[in-house]
Amino acid sequence: MSTSASRPGSRSRRRVGRVGLVALTGFILTVSYLGATFMVVSHASKQDGRVPADAIVVLGAAQYNGRPSPVLRARLDHALDLYRDGLAPVVVVTGGRQEGDRFTEATTGYNYLRSHGLADEVIRKEVQGSSTYESLASVARFLRAEGLNDVVLVSSPAHSRRVADIAREVGMRATVSPTVGKPSLRTLLRETAAVAVGRVIGYRRLDNLGR
């Protein structure tokens, strides 16, 4: 009688043990995946993938009443250097207008490039995107219409892995030439989370979740 009475308790303990093992395995796999993703993001932030291309694409950043923020100015200056080195014949500026703004990020970038000597016919503008994914998807469409597919993306170092992944997802052949600088640990961790989730569910879906 004592033996049969102990069976339900034994089964319950085995069930708890199995659940615990599954949870531990899941935790270890998640930590390992995030750690590996952090290494990928960190490594990408240190690489300059500049190669001859069809276009240089500058990712947008904040602007203040038509004046580029330091982050955007650094990206535009880097794009100017790449263009002057003969890397590509076209420069694309991206980014829409935030609520309350008079200028889009792309228009601010366009005006900055024009004031630094770039001819109007060299520059393309993407003015509707409210996120990196939207901007790159739009750029992919109009560059493809011109027969341009190979691009060099210009953004901040920590963003390198994510923007390269998004570019590939929307159909562009892309390398990244980031601006100079060392990203903070906080920025790398934020990008690690975005890349980790984006690679699992897709960056388009991740972009939609952020709305």
C-alpha cells in the first residue's frame, strides 16, 4: 500500500524535474545565442566594408530645424569622403520628418551635401521612412528601378550588423562603412537585442512590433 501511494508523488517529481531541465536548457541556449549575437554586433562595429558600389546610402539621424545633429553630420561627412574617393557615383540620403519638424532628415542631409559641393544629380532622397527598415525598403525599390543594387551603407558603428541584415532582407547587396567612433556598451547591448530578435522573426515584423 505504501508503494502504490508513493507513485503519484514520484511522477510529480519527475515532471517537475523535466520542466526544470527544459527551462535550464532554454536559459542556457538563450544566453549562448545572445552572447554570440553580441560578439557578431561588436565585431561588425569595428569593420569597414567599403568597396566600389552603385550607391552610398546614408542612414538618417536627428536634425534640428534643418541643421544636422552631430551624429548625422558625422555620417554625411563620411559619405562625402567615400564619394570623393570614387567609391560610388550616387549618394542617397534617408529619413522622414518627426512630429513637429519642418525638415526631413533626408532634406537636411541633401542641403548639407549640396553645401559641400555635391551636384544635385548625384544625390537621391528618401523622405518617407520613419524607421531604418522603411527607409532601406524604399531605397531598395527606387535604386532597383535605376538598375542599382550594390550599396555601401553609412551609419554609426554599433548599427552596422543590423543595417546590413535589413539591407539584405529588402534585396540589396550591401556592405557597411561606419563612421569613426567607439560605441558604448549600452548601445551595443541595445543593438544586440534588436539583431537577436530580428534574425529570428524577421526585421520587417520587428519593425511592425515597434509601432
